[in-house]
Amino acid sequence: MDELKKNREIIDDIDREMAALFEKRFNAVRDIAEYKAQNGMPILDAGREDVVIRKNSPYISDPDIRAFYVNYMHSTMEISRRFMSNITSGMKIAYSGVEGAFAYIAAKKIFPSGNLVSYKSFEAAYNSVKSGDCDCCVLPIENSYTGEVGQVIDITFSGDLYINGVYSLPVNHNLLGVKGAKISDIKKVVSHQQALDQCADYIVKNDWESEEARNTAYAAKRVAELNDKSIAAIASAETADIYGLEVLDHDINVSNVNTTRFAVFSRATELEIGNKNTFILLFTVNDEVGALAKAVNIICSHGFNMRVLRSRPVKDTPWQYYFYVEAQGNQRSEEGIRMLKELSVCCAKLKVAGHYTEEIDLHKTGSLQ
């Protein structure tokens, strides 16, 4: 009994110390949350969490205890995110479309406690962050089936905001009709052009007319307002619930691995990016022979693996192009600094648009809270 009492007293002393350290830790978490709120940054930084666990686990000498320590750290970080979520609940998150749009779904998963603000276009959502009306915006940058979202890439090239996170959201298109409608009633489908392209085979097979809408959720809203059994929308199942429509057919997109990548844009780039393993680079090259090859060779020679390389026309200069690169590595390392210095010689314009940890699958993580 004396031994039991002794160990309980030891635990009581440790618990008092841990309570003080817990409060100290969460004061630091509060400061981080406030910084992220001010700069429009997502709560979850999976790369940072992995780094912390890998760094701290070796401090536990007993391998049996170490496994429980990893679980303890995961639990601590989950609680920290909940605490941060309370602090950042006043953040205003811009997206393009209306409630139920895929951008809305992505923004809700990334910022579960944020105040989502709808805008009619990508540019309007982007500009709301530039003006300070919103803290950040969530915009699509690429679809696995139809490719890049050129308008957003162009805004990234010409604008001043930074990308601080990239997230992937599986896109499952559904055929939505008014109450009582059947597939045999449909003569026309309405949706965003990319959704129409992604479901082109299905539309052709049924010999339907198609009509473009600003957004999949706008299409669902319009179908609900028209209340016409011959007109259907192509949109998410969540949209059907919002606008009182029925799902007439599921998963009608051509590709069953249809995924859209969304980027989080804010006014400031994250200062602490040591754990960010991918950066986005935009540049134009000088008008001389081999200029593009030289730029690509410079990036590769410094050990950066280019995952993406695309060209886009410069809007205000006919027959001129800029290049979009996503490369793995830390651009702020010594190698990265040397790379940018060399690129500045052969590039007329050079811009680091942002950094992100390996992109997060929103379907697997659910709500990032």
C-alpha cells in the first residue's frame, strides 16, 4: 500500500507539471491560431505534425511506451486543432459559386468553423481577399480529367496573393431533377462547362441538350427554380439536399477517379515553411534561343523535381507565354536561393506563388478540425 501511495504521489506531481506545460503549450497554440487567422492560413499542417512526432518520438527510450506516446501526440494535436478552430471561427472564407458547389464543399472541409462567403466568379473571390474583405479564398486549380483551371492559374500569375495549401477533393457528379422527375423525362442538362465535359459521354448517350451555368450549384438552383421535369442539373449529391432536388442517377462522370485540386490563397506567405515540400513557381523567359531549356535545366540542376510544367498565354501580350511549375523541395534552402538567382538571369518575370505540404485528400481526412 505504501508503494501504491508513493507512485500515486509521483503521478500527482507529474500531473501538476503537465498541467502547467499544457497551459504553456496552448498559449503558444493560441498565438499560432491568431497568426493563421490574420494571414488566412488553414488550421491543419499535416507536414508540421509529422515532423514534430518524428522529432520527439526518439526522446522516449522504452519502445513499448513510444507507441503510446505517438498516440498521445496525435490526440494532443487533434485537441489543439479544436482549440485553434474556436479562435479562427471568425475567419471569412471566400469561394466561387453558391452553397453546395464543390468549392463550397472543399472550403467547408478545410475551414469547418469559418464563415463561408459566396462570390459569383473566381476573380471576385480572389479580389475579396486582396481588399481585406475576406481572410482567404478557396479556388480550384486543376481537375484530373479536364486539366488546369486556366482562369485561376492566370489570376495566380498576375495577382499578389500566396498559396499556403493545396487539397484534393474527389468529384462525383450526379443527375439531379425536380421532385417526381424520371430520367426518361429529361431533355436538357445544365451545369458548369467542366462538369458537362466530365459527363460528356453520358450526355451524348442520352441525346440531351446541354446548357452552361456559372457553377454546378447555380445549375441545381436554377433547375429547382424552373421546376421543369424536362430539365436536370449535373451537380453534387449535397446540392440536391440543399435545393430540394432528387438524385436521378449517381456517378455519371466519365472517369471514376475524377478529382479537383483546390488551393488556399491568402495575403501573406507562411514564414515557417521548413516542412513544406512543394513550391509553385511562375515565370516568363527571355526571347532567346534555348531560354526555356535553360530555365528547366537550372531547376533540375539544383535537385528540384518538377511534378508539373505547363504553359499559359500572357493575356496582355499576344504570342507570349508564361510557365507554371510545381516542384518538390524547399525553395528557401540554400539550393533554392541559388536556383532563383540563376533563374533571374534567363527569366523576364519570376514569381514564387506559394508553398504547400504534400496535398491533403479531403475525402480521406473529412473535416480538418
